[in-house]
Amino acid sequence: MSTRFRFLYILLGTIGLVLLAYEIIANLPEFNPERVLLIALPDMLLFFLAYKTYPEESKA
């Protein structure tokens, strides 16, 4: 994959995780699990895409 979008993927994934943390903390006694999944799944996809942009020789 192209490495051009690596920073964008990481940035958007991090923003999504911050939004997820805010969503959980703001609604702490009774947060909605479906809403958490709705936010977390695209974040996981973005971090996966960022992982796929790394060169093969630098992967663990």
C-alpha cells in the first residue's frame, strides 16, 4: 500500500479513540455499547490501514 496516507490514518484513528474515550466518560453510568462499537470499528479499520502502509522489512 502507499505510504502517503499513513499519517492521515493514524491521525483519524487517534481522533476517533479520543472521541470514544469522551463518549464513554461523558455517559459513564450508562453508556451505549452499540455506540461504542460504532465508534471503535472505524478506528480499528484506520489503524489497520496505517499498519498496512508500513514497509514489509520494518514489520515485526
